[in-house]
Amino acid sequence: MNTQYKLRGKIFGGFNRQDVVNYIEKNARLTSEYKASKEALEVRCDELAGRLEEEKAQNEALRAELASSNEKTAGLYARITELEKELSSMREAISSKDEEINTLTRQISSCNETIDEYENSKERIALLELNASRRAVDIEKEAENKAAVLTKKCNELINTLKTEYIAVCNDAEATVAHITNEMDKIGAKLCDITELLSEKTAKFDELNKLVARSLED
């Protein structure tokens, strides 16, 4: 509040009435304005205090998130280290695979050369196969003709053998019949001889008996 407000004096002593009224009104207005400003400042202070508490809470939350992020970051660094090791191992494996690929490439190149050679000789091979096929057909026909001739000869030989076999069987049957007849005759003669021997034996027995009696006498 401005305390240097000047009041005009009166001729007979005291202050000018209007100046006093103006002074009082001005002080009242200023006081009202100060009160309103103070109330606004208090409201603003309350708002700022609330915001400060919110900011503190957010700051604590951010600190917690930062600590969690630091832990995650440490884990990520560890994971990155592991991945770098794996990457190094994979690079070594890739290098080995590159060598294998180079070897396979050389082998494929060699195979391509072989294929080119095969393509170049394909017509010659086809001609050889055609000649071989024709030769095989000729050989097959020749073999069929020879087989037919051989079959004919075999059939003739079989027929001849059958005829000879039948003749031999007939001769054998006749021979067997003749032998059987002769055996029957021999058997009859043997029976006669056996009877004769029996008679002779009986006579020898009688003669022995007579000799024995003569010796006793």
C-alpha cells in the first residue's frame, strides 16, 4: 500500500475532507485488491503444491521405472553379449559353410563339364543304342529260328526214342516170356533131379545099413 499519499491542508487547520474520503476509498480499494490477489495467490499456491506432490509421485515412479530400466538394460547388455558370442560362432559356421559351398561349386562345375561331355556324346550314344537295338532284334530272330530248328530236332529225336523204347520194351517182354518159360522148364527138371537124388539117397542109406551089418557079422 502506498503510504506516501499526500493530504491537502485547510486554512483553519486539519485535512481536506475530499482528500480524506478519496484516501479512504483508495485504501479500501487497494485492500480489496490485495485480498483478492492474496486469495488468488493462495489458490495458486495450493494448485502448485498439488502439482508438486503429483510431480514428486511421478518422479518416484520415474525413478522406479529408471531402476527397472537399468536392470532391463543390464539384462539386455548381457543378452547382447551372448548374442555377439552366438553371432561370432555363426560367422565361423558361415565361413565353414562358405568353404563347403566353394567345394560344392567346384564339384558342380566338374559335373557340368561331365554333363557337357554327355550332351556332346548323346547323338553318338543314341546311334550306338539304335545299332545295338537292331542287333538285338537280329539276334532275337536268329535265336528264334535256331530254337525252332532245335525244337524240331528234339521232337524228332523224342519220337525216334519213343519208337525204339517201344521196340525194346516189346523185345524185353518177349525175352522175359522166353526166360520165364525156360525157367519153368529148368524148375521142372530140378524137381525131377531132386526126386532122383532123394531116391539115390534112400538107396545109399540102405546100402550103408547092409555094409554095417556085414561088418558086424
